Amino acid sequence: MDGWLRPAKAVWLWFDERTGFSKPLDTALKHPVPPETADLKRGGWIYLEGVGTLTAFIIQVITGIALATLYIPSTANAYDSLQFITNSATLGSVLRGMHYFGASAMVLFIGLHMLRTFLTGSFKFPRELNWLSGVVLLIVTLIMAFTGQILRWDQDGVWSLVIAVEQAGRIPVIGTWIGRYLLAGKTFGATTLSRMFAYHVFFFPAIIFLVVGLHLYLVLHNGISELPRSSEPVDKKTYRQRYHERLARTGVPYFPDAAWHEIAFGVLMIIGIIILAAVVGPPKLGAPPDPANIQAQPRPDWYFLWYFALLALMRPSFENFFVILGPLVFFLVLFLIPFVAGSGQRSPIRRPWAPAIAVATVIIIGGFWRYGSVAPWSPRFEAQPLNAKQIGASSGPVYDGAQVFYNKGCEFCHTVDGQGGERGPDLTHVFQRLPVTTITGIIASGRGNMPAYVNNLTPQEMNDILAFLQAQNNASH
């Protein structure tokens, strides 16, 4: 063993003697930290979301480099190259899955990290810049997540970009310029994809590297924040002295005392993402982009679903203002927090408004996310035909009516027996609510977003649909 280690040690000593690398590394690894960060029973687990964010970013860098060697950033080949990666390349599906779940983990953990920082008042003096760099990292991470969806170059990705550009175009004075800059022209095409690829692979990752480096430096410079105590509010005149005196008395070295559970958590997180990538797999690619398909119903990835739902439910008269002012006000508030409340109490018990805001934020985002995942305002094109048991027949007019109901797209918007879309009313018991003449008239002439089927159904098909709906009304489910 020593025979193998001796050459490696000699190389390290040669490198270290010329660079002095061990000195800053030793300082970083052995810097003192509050003792509770090294003890999971005393609350050390709440610090794990930071290492979760860093681990997810490392996964993204490694898997992103691997994917970039196979991905072809051209409108003619991007979609096919992803199909090849997913279905033909060795471990390509696992690689795409890791990149997707790594992105999800990064968005999730950076959100949890900022939530914990806000709740514990860790944004206060002297860590204001720690918070501000975290806000920048949140913004850039969301941009990375959005550009990553676009690079799939399927129907969802392309039309999500078109919608985002349309929203950006509502910004006064500079909106049109911003939209054309994002599209690299007046409409999406080859230059659009090349620009998004450059953003996703080069520009924004470089910003993340810089911000993460700055954030880690600030953690070393200002120290890891201790758990808040209601008896010790932050006083800018005395905090640093009190903090360093406490570390001198009770502090422990970061490595190995506090680092072991972070390393273990990072390893478990990597294993979990690999398992998810292998078992669940990457997100399925939609249909290739079709500029002529103006009826597309693009849906963002899960981390944007809540915002997607919020805009969908908003009154059109408010939407123009919210699209511009909503994100602007939100991030402006985040930037102002350490300047408005940079000292004083850190304990959530003495700051009841902080837990209230945190809980309200989680409930609002969770509620809109749930609504966005259902998206009752959109047709559900993935709805499957009803089976014979649900129909209540395997032949005859009732069965034929069920086939017409599905083939004409009615099931995409209407639920029958708990299956189908939610854009229109549930038709399971429609005959209990409306007479047959009214139902026939609505099908023939349409109503609201429902098109008229008078020229799209034969009299026999109309009778079959009515028989099918009548049978559903009479059946007991």
C-alpha cells in the first residue's frame, strides 16, 4: 500500500510546494463552526439543504457535460438527438433522468435553503451578502431550469418559449426588444436554439460558478450562522465579537466533525437521483415542434406549474400588470429583506410574522401547483378510452357512442365515470340535469369553448352519443 501511496504523496508535495494549495484548503476544512452544525440531534439537519443545493449543481455539471457531447443544437437534429440519447445511447436514459432530477433537486433545495435562512434570520448582519448571492443563485437556477426545457425542442419546450416571449413583449418600451433578443429574431428558429444552448451551457453556468464561489467564500468569511436564540438579538456593534468568542469556547472544526453528515447526505442524494433516473426515467419528449399548431397546450416542468396555474386563473385585465410587476416586486422584496431587517431578533418565536409568511408562501405555491398539475382549463389529450366495463357494453349503440365520444375528442374535455378532462362539465349524470333536447342542442351548436358538432356528427353518431350518455346516467358506479 505504501508503495502506491509514496509516488502520489511525492506528486502532491511537489504541487503543493509550488502552489501553496494546502494552506487555503486546510483553512477551509478546519475553520470552526457552531457545535450544533455537527450534531443532528441539536438541529444540524437543518443545514443540509445547503449541501443539497451544491450536490445537485455538481450533478448538473457532470451530467450536462456528458449530454452536451451527444446533443446537437440545431433545429433539424436537436429533437432526434434527444430521442437517440433516450432510446439508443448507452445509459442515455439514465443520464437524462439524472439531469432532470438533479435540476428538480437544485430548485427544491435552494428554495428550502432560502426558506430556512429566512425563518432563522440568518440573512441579518453580517450575512446580508450571503442572502443576496442566494437570491441571485435562485434567479439563475430558475432561468437554467427554463432554458433546459426549451432545449428539448419539443412542442412543450418551443411553445413555452413563445409564451414567455409574448409575456416579455408586454413590458413597456423595451418589451419588443427583449422578445426579439430571446428569439434571436422575429420568430423562433435555428438561431433561437443556438442562443438558448449558449445560455444553458455556457453563460448561466458561468454565473452560477461565480455566485457559488462567492457564497462559499462569504460562508468562510462570516462563519456559519448559529441557531437563533431569543435572548440574543443581533447587534451590529457586538455581534462579530460575541460570535467569535463563542466559537473559541465551543466551536468545532468543520472537517471532520461537521462535514461527515453532509458528505453522507450528498452520497445518499446522488444514489437517490440515480435510482429515480433508472426507475422513473427522464421526462417524455412531446411531439416535435409544429409552428402551425396554434392549439398547442404547453405545460412547464413541475417547478413552474404553480406560476402557470396562477396566470391561467388570473383575469385577463390583471394579467398584463402581474406578468410584469409580479416577479419584479417579488425579487425586489427578496433583495430588500436584509436591508429592512438586518439586525434585531433572529428567533422565529420573536418574529411570528416570519413563520406566517413562510407558511403562507408554501400553501399558496402548493395550492397553485396542485391546480396547475390538474390544469382543468386545458384538454387532457392523454386521456384513455373507456373500457367495456366502464361503458357497460361491448357492442351496440352504447358502445359505439363511447367510441365516437373518444374519437371526436369529447373525452379530452369532459369526464365520464371519473375518467377524462375537466375543461368542460362532468357528463356522467348529465341526463339528470338536462333534458335530451337541450343536450342535443348543445352538442350540435356548441357553447363557450366547445365547438359546434352539427357538421361533424352524422345523425347515427349523435344518437349513439346520446345513448352512451343515457346509459352512463342509468348505471351505478
